[in-house]
Amino acid sequence: MTDPLDQHRDSLLEIPVKSTIAASSEGSTAARRHPDWVKARIPSGETYDDVRRLLRGLNLNTVCAEAGCPNVGECWDQRTVTVMILGDTCTRACGFCAIKTGKPTVYDLDEPRRVAEAIKRLDLDHVVVTSVTRDDLADGGASIFAETIRRLRAECPGMGIEVLIPDFNGEDEPLRAVMSAGPDILNHNIETVGRLQKPVRKRARYDRSVGVLARAKSMAAELGFGADGRPAAVHTKSSIMVGLGETREELHQTFVDLRAVDCDILTLGQYLRPSLEHLPVDRYYRPDEFVEMREEAMALGFKHVESGPLVRSSYHARNQVPDAEGRARPRRMRP
């Protein structure tokens, strides 16, 4: 079977090719190849290879590989991994996403234990746990998320834990189950502006996603600091892709809407088309525009904004955890 990381590494070799597009005051129009400022590091190095071998040996899915993230080399070299639970098949078919869709067949109640054991062996500074969307499950997989957090707390004390969750169809109880387990960061991606939700996210809703972030913050305040050692403060986080046809005014309004529900952390990155079957790139934003958007968002009160052409939701995630500096410590691969 073909390793998705091998396919992904081959695709990265084409990213730095200089484009023949023309820049304008509004940025760059979409071109057949990426512009020369869209450059990814080719995955390599001893730490990267160690992490890859261990993940493969433990049969763990990662969104890094399955979604073809351009930052996999940098993140794994820094011991930040995004584990994907609940299988590798999503019940939704979003127009931007490379993860396969269909009818899932996997529901593994033992998965939280295996994930925690694997992450303990990796000795990570920070882990992001995400999942495919499982609309076929009554709780959307929330109980597996919650148990995974609890197992990670027990096996990996001091490690930052972030969960990137689906919308759970807007239901409160699945979200409460996740928040009760006490992640450091609760991440739910709004992905794009309100006008483009339907073509980009299919079954998702803009207001529903904003509501998930609002309720997560209020639930965290209600639950407070638990005796099991969960954080006193849970930060909420969201991510936006640009280049799908949105306007800067629409982006600003999305920043405002996220801050209105006290979202703490924002990531902004360029949408890159995974294949010809996915939505086309409408335009490429220049690096200086990402700097402008970061400044614009920070002025609205976000605690942290990561903004750049290759930024993805989990990029530099370990630096966004509350008391990240206090948690940092030398790490090595465990046998």
C-alpha cells in the first residue's frame, strides 16, 4: 500500500516552482502553479524520521499525512504531531479537504489507550488530536475525544493537549463531554467567511461554528479547574483559509465575529488545491498581506495570530498553549 507521506513528499517537490502570474494591488490571481513565495520544507531529518517510523509502527493516522499538510517536516522535527482519531474516512465531503469521504467502518473503543501509549513513546512537547467528522455516531465521537484527553493527561503529564473538533451538529452534550476532559486548547475551524460556507464546507454552518466556540468558552468557565489537573483556563482557537473568493471586508467581519465570542487564537493560511476534484484557488495572497491581516486581527484582541502562506491550523501549536514556556522541557525519543 502506498504511504501517503511518500505521495505528499513528491507533491511538495513541485511547490517551490516559480509562477508566471502577475501581481496587483489586490494580490495575485490564481495560476496553474504556486507563486514562488509558497515554499514548503521537504520533510527530512533524524527526528522527523524517528517520529514517522514510530507512527507507522503503531498504526496511527495523522492529519499531517492524510490531508497533505505542507508543514509536516517542520512540525514533526519540533515534536508536534496532529493525531487523527475515529478512522480515516469522513462522512462529509468538503470542497477543500483531501481526506477521503464515505461510510466509516471503524469505531475503536480502545483507541484512546493506544493513542496515549504512542504519544508517551514519542515524548512530544505538544499534541493536537483531531478526527474525521462522524455524523454516523450518536455523539459524533465526543466520548472518544474525551477519553483520549484523559488518557493523555495520565500518560503524558506536562504535555500541551489541543483538540480540533468537528461541530457535533451543534449539539451541547458532545461538546460538554470534550470540555469536561479539560483540553488546553479547544480548536474548531470556521475555515472561511459566511458567504462561502456552503460550497466550501457543505454541511457545516457559519453560525453553528461560531456557536461551538462560544459555548466551549462558557462551558470552560462553568467547569473551572478540576481536581484531575485540567487547565484553569481553556483557550479557544479557529482557523481561516484565504484565496477561495472572499473579500478583505468579509475576512475582517469574520475576525470580529470570532472575537465577539472571545476566541483567543487565530490561524490564517493560503488555500492550496489538493487535486483537480477540489475547489480552485481564486487568488494567492502575498506575504505582506498576511502580515497586514495578522496586525488587523491582533488589534481586535486575539491573544495569538499565526498568519502566513503555509500556515495551517496546527502550525506552531505548541507555542499557543497557556504557559507554553513553563511547560517546555528537553525531550528525547523513548525506546
